[in-house]
Amino acid sequence: MEKRRVLSGVDSIATIDRLLAGKRVGLMTNPTGVDHNLRSTVDILKERCHLTALFAPEHGIRGDAQAGDQVDTCVDPETGVTVYSAFGKNSRFTREMLDAFDVLVFDIQDVGARFYTYLYSLSYAMEACNGSGKSMIVLDRVNPLGGLKCAGILLDKALSSFVGDYELPTQYGLTIGEYARYVRDYLKLELELTIVPLVGWERWMLLDDTDLPWVMPSPNCQNLDAALCYVGTCIFEGTNCSEGRGTTIPFQAVGAPFINGGELEKRMADIETPGIHFRRMSFCPTFSKHQGVICHGVQMHITNRDTCDAVSAGLLLCDTIRKMCGDQFDWLRWEGDPRYSLDKLLGTDAYRIGKLTAEALIRISYEQSERFQAETMKYRLYQS
């Protein structure tokens, strides 16, 4: 099928020249901030306005930091503009950061998952700008997973963190601009917010239905297949199983030294996971969990994007491994946080503590995600 021509918000940058004229402009972006010709938004704004500050989310302005790595304040050697870290201890803007600009532009490609930290880099910046009288402009980008599907449990607010805040389902089905509109209301902000819309995008389109390039939004999300699986397999970050980091297919491979891959493949074949096939595989991570050790498990293959529910399939896979492996399987806590990481990623502790089975949680998630979708219709900028 011929790919549809779609323009991102940055491709319509001329429509906001009046909002930038005479202002000190800050820009929060990363390598995904490019126009249709793959030119960096940093370079575009440097030419068009008085760019005074850059703000780096997780992985950095140039995408050179691994997950969770500290991003330090520095001077961008290519532009001479100061780059402030908006991750880690500075995820909330400091007074120095706010004093560096009059208007803040945001241009980052998300992957459509609640636990992707770019969402909160945006919303925390919105809160900071709201409290200091600054305005914000979001250059909209497509949701790579499309805008029709919502899936997963709504986050329990008691589990709020930088990998999940607000009562969002795992797969939330909004563009980054639509998300900004939702968050402004959710947080009751009076922020002056401008969305520069997409041109040519319809909700049914995944990123590769368009002629937009795939630029890795983070080092371990290398293609759209990884993003499609990620909404389901990211929960393995909260376990002692490898989620495929340190391999060429992160988030598509799941395994551990103590798993019998053949048995796991057979058990998953007996579970209904429409549009998804689990194939036995072994791999050896070059970094992260089980570095240098052979892991056995499965690869998640998306066989039908229309029918697949990776969120449910990921939970069923986790449940199957837990039952197979007994005491060898374990839940993890991230350093400095007493809460279980699985709970924060899944959005609830009900499964881990045995209050709800995986199947019961999935049934509840259907109703919750449908309700979220209905409640957020008013924030949609594009139709089906």
C-alpha cells in the first residue's frame, strides 16, 4: 500500500513565527525532533529565532545516553546553546532553567506507551511554565501505534512515578499534542498552550503507514515492531527476566537462564493471543540483566497489527513464566524506591499481590481503557 504523506508540526514551523519573534526561545527535543527532510529542529529554530536554551529528556539531546543514565547540563558544541537536563534530579524545572527562556517549544516523538518518560518531561515542563507565566508550543507528531487503540489498566495514582503518572492506560492512543491538551485539563492548568498540528494524518495510521521516517526515540526502541511489543513487554523490566536489552531485538525478546524456552513456547501456544505469536529463542545480552549469559525464552512476533493486544499478551507471558519457574522468578525494585517496579509499570499491585489474576486484570483493563478513550474524545485533533 502506498504510504500517506504526513507532515509533522515542525514542517509547519512558519505558522508560529509570530509567537517566537522577539522572544527568548527554549526547546525540549531529542534526535526524533526532525522535519520531513530529516533536518534537526534544533538547527531550524537556531536559524529562525533567538534560541537561548535546550532541554534534554532521558537519553539526551543527541540520544547518546542509555536508559536511566544521568544527563548532565552542558553546552551543545554545534550551536553554543546551553543544554539543561530535564531528567533525573532536574525532571522538575529549576529557577535557572525557567529564567533561560520566554517561550518553550517541545518536539519529541513518543511511542504511545504510558511508561515512556518523555510524556512526563512534557507535562512537568507544562506545570513549571504555568507557574511562572511562560507559554508553551508543542510541535505535534504522530502516535507510532496509531490513534484508535487504547489498552491496559489505568494507573493507580498511588503508584505515580516518572515511568507512569496520571490515570492513563498503558497504550493511550493520543498524539503528543493531544496528550498535552488532556494533561492541561487534568492538572487544571491555565497555561497558554499552542499545538502546531499534523497535516495528512488520520487516526488509523501507524507510523509506517505514513512516509515519515523512523528515528529511534530511545536506544532500545529500534523500529516500529519494537514499539508494538514494548507496550506489553516493558513490564519485564520489573522482573529478573531480560527484556532483550543488550540484544538486537530489545523488547521483542524475553528470557532468562532459568527458563525452558521450548516449554514456554508450548505453553504460550495454548493461550489465545490474537495477532501475536511467541517463538522459542535463545540470546546472550551484551549488557543489562544477565550480561554475557545465555538466556532462553521467546520472541514476540506481531502477526496482525489490527487484532493484536500486546499489553494483554505481555502480562500473560509474564504470568506463564512466573508459574513455570517458581522461586527462580522474582520481582525487582529499582534503587531508591521501595515500591515494586512491576507495579509502577503495570499500573497496579493487584496482580503481583494475588488480588487479581492476569485474566481478571485484563478483563478490567478492557472496560477502563474504553472509558478513557471515550473521556478523551474531546482532546482529539484528528478524526478516524
